[in-house]
Amino acid sequence: MRSYNVAVVGATGAVGNEMIKVLEQRNFPVKKLTLLASERSLGIDLTFHGKSIPVEALTENSFAGIEIGLFSAGGSISEKYAPIAAAQGCVVIDNTSAFRMVPDIPLVVPEVNPGAIALYKNRGIIANPNCSTIQMVVALKPIHDAVGIKRIVVSTYQAVSGTGKKAIDELSLQTQALLSFKEPVAKVYPHQIAFNCLPHIDVFLENGYTKEEMKMVNETKKIMDDQSIMVTATTVRVPVFYSHSESVNIETKKKITADEVRKLLSTAPGVMVVDNPSNKEYPLAINAAGRDETFVGRIREDESIPNGINLWVVSDNIRKGAALNAVQIAEILGSKYL
Ligand code: A2P
């Protein structure tokens, strides 16, 4: 692969920071790295491969000569600036939900539908899916290919880092306050998140589901390229800093045993099976944090139906759920298409 001029938009955020780290760790061939954020971040320097790079303020003129733009500064920033960047020849890999369901914009998880990256040519934009959806489809794609998935029932236990840096601070400040018998302050979430579970991620929609829940429904069908899969989701924010956990129940078209699922997933790309209950071994958020794999365990047959499987799926939401998935897309884009 030749090297590329890369920009990270939202470089000072939780995901942007991780994008810089992942580009460095995977030795992505970067010719020049441009770091963009709001004017508030002027004066901040970030480090890449030991070199200090100043953060610049994002403007319409930020993209001249940039070939790949990794965007994670919020949906409204992407809506405005991704088309501007694309018009200047920069391929945008967008981590927000702004373009995910636009029919001619590819929504990509490299382990599942790498071929869709070719569709970047339509608009110069590739969408990175929702963090909870990514780890679920990484775990389910091999099963879908083997026996067909009819229906998915998922409940999530999502880390606060998915909301950004301010939410990470809110969980620590509330925890400190409560342990010192002080009043916790809730600014980012509508209720106290410390020592609590909030069945409310993103906004409520007319059908009574949250937007996060409907992202899981709609994005799964698009990434798997199968509108027939039935999906229902309950998404919950829990007081965990990093890594989302998910209870996933599936009904398959053909019967598959728990042992067969274990065997199938043991060679699946991006998956690590951790499933040894007699040794108290199962995927844990604290062990997945900082790792690249999607961890799957507690694999059991659902005894209430003929063809059902239960799984516990855990992955670092900032890495595979965001930054790593985006950089993996950039790697394929670079080596196959640019
Ligand atoms: P800044 O730090 O300058 O506000 P997080 O998701 O962790 O909250 O991070 C959000 C990222 O998006 C940050 O890098 C933030 O930059 C950036 N951002 C927010 N608003 C804007 C904006 N209006 N223009 C450019 N970048 C923005």
C-alpha cells in the first residue's frame, strides 16, 4: 500500500483519540496526519508516532489534499462536512449515524461485508455502523452463513464511553460523589448513571423504541444484506467505562447445536470464544477493554424453541465498535481501491 494523507475529524474526542492510536498501532501508511476538532481545541497538540501534531479548527477548507477522512465529531458535523470533503476527493469513513441508512452509501463491517466498500464510489462516503451492531454481526455472520438466522432478540449493556468523554467524566464524578455521601450531578444522561441502569440510549421514537434500538434493527439487515432477518432490541446504558456486553438470542432456520456454534466461531474472523463456565470463564467487559476481538461465550441452546441459541457477546465499543472498524475499512480501501 502507498501512503495517504489522512484527517481525523473529532480528534480530541473519545473515538478520535482511539483512531489516532489505532492508526499508529496498525502502522497504517500515513503520509500526513491532520487533526481536526472545534475551535475550543486550538492550542492542543496530540502525539502520533512520537511526533506532536497541533489540532486545527475544522472549516470547509480543511480537506484540500486529504485522501481519507475519519469522521467522529457528531452527526451534524458529518452531515455538513462529509459531502464537502468528498467533493474535494477525500473518501470519508463516517462513524456517526448520519449516512448509515442512505441506500447508496455502504455500511461496512470488514469481517461481514468487505465487498460493499467498492460502493464508496457512489458518494465518496462509507458509513461505520453503530457500535452495538458491529459486535453483534461479527458474532452472528458465521452462524447466518451456516444455518440462516430467522430472528434475533438482543439486550445490550452499553458502556458510557459510547456517549463520549463527558459521559466518562460523569460516571467517575457521580461515583466519587456518591461514595463521599454527596449529591451526584446528572448532566449528560437524564438520570444518575452511577450504580444504575438506564433503558434509554439516544432519543425515543414514535414506536416506543429508542433510536439506538432501531439502529440495531435496521443496520443489521443492511450489513447482512438480508431484509428477512427479524430483529428486536432493548438497549441499556450501564455504569461500565469501556466495552459493550450483549445478551443475544437467535432463532435459526436449521438446527445448530451449541458445540457446533462454538466450533464455527472458534475460527471466525475477529471472534474469540471464551466459554468455559466450569472454570468461571466467560467474556467480561473489563477484559475486552483495549482489545480488538469480539468475545463470545455462554453459548447455550435455547430450550424453549426447537432451533434457538443464546450467546453473550462483548467487545470494546471504542475500538471494534468505532475506531478499529473504521481503520480496518481504510486498510481495505487503500489496498484494494485507492
Ligand atoms: P472539541 O474537543 O474541540 O469539542 P466526544 O464524542 O468524546 O465528546 O468528542 C467529540 C469530538 O467532536 C471532539 O473532538 C470535539 O472537538 C469534536 N467536535 C464537537 N463539535 C465540533 C464542531 N462544531 N466542529 C468540529 N469538531 C467538533
